[in-house]
Amino acid sequence: IFKLTRCYLALSDFEKAQITLQELYSTSSEAAIVWGHSLFNELANLHSEIEAKLGVERITFPGTEIATLERSLKSVQLCNTSMICHEEHEAAVQLISKTLASVCINVQKLGKTSKDLLSLTERYIYLDQPNVALSALEQVWDLKKDLSI
């Protein structure tokens, strides 16, 4: 998959490169490469290269506190992906719940990260707790709170 992705990059077909690479970071794929895997750095580098070629805008925030928060959320996201791949759904729920409780900014400004934070509801569904999943989803979508989409 890496070689095919590089071929698409060489042909300047960045969208196909992105689609091809998604196979490796999709948690539903058997071929998924999670954090800690020996090929994870190569996956991350290719992903970054594709985003740069596609002109994906990264939202940058003034001040180091927000930048630190953004990096922290990305770390949580990577850790959560690893937990999901190892079917550690309860641990994933605890991690995301704790993260959601500590975040007090508008996650809409965090781009893709907000989608990953919503995986909390998916973890509750895997744990066969649909009512708790709904409650978590309602909390995130509450427009009166700082944490809203």
C-alpha cells in the first residue's frame, strides 16, 4: 500500500493517494497500522505529505496554550485508535470521557479532531450502552456549552 500511495503521489493524483492510504489508518481495516507499530512513522509521514499536497489547511491558534491543547488532543486520538484496534473499549471510553471533561474550547475550531472525539459515543455502543452513548452525544452537541460543534 505504501508503494501504491507513493506512485499516486508521483503521478500527482493526491486524492487516490489519500484513499489508498486510508486503508492503513482505518480502525475497521484488518491492515490498520496503529501507534506503536514499526511502520507507524512511515504512515504518518505519507499522510502529512498527502495533506500538504492537497492543500489541507491546518488551523493554527494564537498562543502556546491552544497549540499545546491541539497536540494533546491529537495524542489522545492516536492512543484511542490503538485502544480501539486492541478492542479495549472501556479504556477508550475512560480516556475520551476524561478528555471531553477537560476541554473547554469550541472544538469546531479543531477540524478533524472533533470527529475523533465523537468516537466516545461509538465506544459506548460497542459496550452495549446506547443510553450512555446518547447522553455523551447530547453533551457534545449542547450548543450552550463551550464544548460544542
